[in-house]
Amino acid sequence: MFGLGIWELVLILLMVVIIFGVGRLPELGGALGKSIKAFKKATKEPDEIDVTPKKTGEDETGNSTPGSTS
């Protein structure tokens, strides 16, 4: 897919070290790992559906509708 060899990876790592510094690499790695984990979790979870039944005689705001006996 991507033809990344060892020298391309070394160049990318060198650029990251120059931009962010050695001290922030663990922080960046942790943030990247958490982001990937959250993305995988979000793609695997089914969409949530609200199945709470509405009360009869009330509209969406909770007010009584005309003709209801409340």
C-alpha cells in the first residue's frame, strides 16, 4: 500500500523529534494510542436508540396536550 522503507520511517521520526522535542514523545505516543483506542471503540459500538416510551397526553416538552385529562 504505502512503500515506506526504513529510511522514510527514520526521516519521519527525526522530523517529529525536531518539531516536538524528545521530552514530549511519550506524551504524544500516549495521546495517539488513546485516540486510536477511542476510534476503534466508536466504530464497533452500535448506534444508541432511545426507546423510552412517551406518556400519553403529553407532548415532547412535557406539557399537557389539549383534550387530555391531567
